[in-house]
Amino acid sequence: PKSECAAPLLGSCRVQTPAPMDVQMCQSIQPCHADHQGDLSAGQLLKWMDTIACLAAERHAGMACVTLSMDDIQFEETGRVGQVITIKSKVNRAFTTSMEVGIRVSVQDVREHVERLVCVAYSTFVGKPAGPQKVLLRPVEDLCSAEEQLQHSLASERRRLRLYNEQTFSTLLQDYHTLANDPLSAVSTEFTRVESIELVLPPHANHHGNTFGGQIMAWMENAATVAASRLCGCFPSLRSVDMFRFRGPSSVGDRLVFKAVVNNTFNNSIEVGVRVEAYNCEEWTANKPRHINSAFLIYQLANTPGDVPAFPQVTYTTQDGERRYLSAIVRKRIRMARKHILSCKEEAPLSVPWDKSNQVYLGYNNVAALTVLAGKQDWEASSISDRVAVYVHEEVELLCVQVQMEVMTSALHAFTLLADLTLRPLWDKHYLSCEEVERADEEETVYHIKCPPINGGKSRDFVFLLSKRQPCKDGDPYVVALRSVTVTTVPPVEGFLRSEAKCAGFLIHSLGLNSCKVRQTHQHTDCLRHSLGHPCSLALYDFVLAFSFT
């Protein structure tokens, strides 16, 4: 039977009652929840978000859970006194010992009956067992909607982003050296330094004795706001958070010291770094802190023209200040690249610049775009035979084609052949040649492909980033994703028309030891120009024909 579950961002159901594994919170914003301007305090919102995410994690794990991290958060809206905040959370995927919890926050004005998205966030939780052993989590099952299946698939890619984030940062930081700064016309970042202490009391603890993670985040936001306000002489608005990372626990009786300082200012934003140190009684006397948390918070001033600097320029006066100053520039670069590459807007360019430093985000976007495209609903059968089934999905100025076929070989073997584009000219008539341009690692490779003319047209060439992924667990498909990129070492070739593709690739599902189902999906942004001339079009049929004789 057709599921009644809809496809909102986190896969919750359209009916008012949440799905069995969903957790939902509704809060009327009271003056005690707001700042001096009547807006919902960001610290209060973070407390609510961490609470509901923890409850969702514990519902799945069946035991107490603790926050490991909360991914980058972009605040699109804010709530005001008298409005209603709705927060929904659900475990998207459980890995061996950790799980990703998706959080969706919306605000509603009860008089207008209009609901607006505030933010979407993803937290990572781990179980807290009674003994020293680690907890092996059960997988997430009973995915009732296509959106839940999509979030389940993308959770593994987001996990890759978290694991590679520090490596990307370290690589980029090597490109930056001492920058010239003018201490006479800039404000020293030392002027913005804030240090605040909190004693953890029983009301600050969670239900299993540790300091509540949401409370720590709220205290961090308070210290960061004070540091930012010292620089600009007013209270700016928190617009995004560059990941809360919990490095260790604290408990009732600990002294928590919050150290915040402005790291750098940009045209219309400011980055504040916050470090949290914990002390028990003995550590307090011996002055031996434990670093338990850190985050970077981005502030903006409301109604500030983008071309007018909103914040004074800052400078550093110490070696640590220089490190923080340069690190903020690197994080800004990563945020801008991530925003551009991970953008799902249709007006975004088909090709994006290839850069080794952007590899993680390009790979995520590549795999995520294919997963989203293949997971679209309402595919219409165009041609079905004993061997091949062709489906189409039409939108405005957009045609998506999906070809499905069962192949009598193992999924791993099919994946190995399809993931190596240098083999394609051997069996695909749409390939004249294929050269490997750059191999970033075992999962990301850039290729230059030349294709013959079609129907008397001009020969074409493509520069593709290929991202391949093996299954994280049984039931997951092998993934071969392709998208166009621009590479400075591969300029346009005389006699060839440089063409582009935003999304194409293969999902390979194992059916047994010697059989698999291969789904080739391709997005045609210009049907007349690409539907026949694209090197991915109907390649699956050519692949099966070639495979039958090998």
C-alpha cells in the first residue's frame, strides 16, 4: 500500500501525530526566552535543539546518549515573543557506535498561520553505556518515505564531511603565511577578549549526571555575543555556527571557563572563537584545565549594505592572535566554497572549479545530487522490455532519464567496470577517448572525455569528476556519480564543443552473488542538445551488450 508519509526535510509525516521514531517539541516564546530586543535567544534555541535531538537518539538507542558534535548551522529566521517554535528530530542513520540526528526548526505566527523555516541541523550522538565497553547501535529500519530513505543515504556522505573537515582545514592553512596588517588603523583582537566562569549546578545537568550539552552551547553563545558586541558597540545577530565539537564531558560541581575572542572581521560578518575549559576541585587548585568544547560563531548586523564594512578592521598583536586571524580566513574560504558547491539552486552553474581543497565538498555534492535525482518520485515508464526499462521525469526545462537493467554479474564487478572511465571506450560508442586528468584519492578522479559527433553535429568533450562509493552496509548500493568540473590544465580543445552535465551516474544494487540491478540516471538540462549527444546517455544498454560477450 502507498505510504501516507510525506517528504519534508527530515521525513516526518503529514499527519499531525509524529511517526513512531520522531520526536517533536512545540514552545511558545515567552519573554524569559528572548533577548533585550524581543527576539528568541540563540542560546535558548540551541538548548531546545540539543534536548530534542538527545531524546530522539535515546529513543533509538534505548539508553542514555551524549552529544558528540553539532554540524554547521545557518539561521534563516528568528522567532519573537508570542510566536511558536516547532522543533522536530529523528535519527537519520546509525553507524557502528554513533548516530546522526536530523533537526528541523520552524517558527509560526499564530495570527497569520504562516510557518517559516528557522534552520536545519545535524547532530552526532553516541550511547553512554553503564560499563567501559562501547555500544553497538542497531540500524535504522522501517524508512516509511522516500525522504527518509534519502536522508539515510546522505547521512554517510555527511559523516565523510565531518571526518575530512579538519584535514581540509589543515591543508588550506598551509597556503597562508603572515599577512600584512596595520595596527594603527585596526582594533586589536585582544580588546574583544571575554572570559566568563560558570559553576555547574544540578539544574544544569542532564538526566544522567553530565552537564547538559545544550546549556554549554547557550553559555558559549553568551560569551561570543559579548565579545562581538565589544568590537562593534552594539549587539549583532548570530547567523551561523561553525560546528560545536564536544571533546570531553563535565559534571555537576565542575567550574567551566568560557574564553571568547574575535578572530577576524570581514565585509559584513565577524567570526568569534569560543573555547570551554573544565575544572574539578583538584584541577581548579592545580590550574590544570580540561578542554571540553570549542566552536566558531558568525555574527552579522541587521540591515547593513553588503558593500559597507559593518565591523571595524582588527589586527593581532600576539603569535596566537596571528594563528586565529589566519585560521578565520581559511574557515571563511571553506564556508564560501561549501555554500557555492553544495547549493542546490537551479541557477547554479553546471560546472564548478575543481580544486583539491574542495574535493570533500565536491564529492559530497556529486553523490548527494545523484542520490536525490534517483530518489525522485513520479517516474513515468517510457519503455519497458525484458532486458531494459526506461523511465522519465519531466519538470520545467528539465528532463531526467533513468535506465534500469538486471546484469548477470556481481555488483562489485559491475561497479569496478563502471567506475573506471578509461575502460569506457572499449564498450561505449559514445566515447572516442578518455584520459585521467587527476586522481585525488581512491574515490575521486577527474577525467577528460572526447565524444564523436551526433547527427552531423560537432564533436564534444567533457571534463568530469567521478565520485565512487562502496556500500556502508548490506542493502546500500554502489554509487558512481559524475558531474562537470572546470580544470585549468584542460582548456577547450580545438574542434570540440566543451559540454557540461550537472548530474549523472549509476546506482548498483546487489541481487545475489552473480546478479545485480544497475540504475543509470541522467539529468538533461537542455533536452534537444544533450539527450542524444551526452556520453552517459543509454550507456547502460551498451554496457550490458558489451558485458554479454566478455
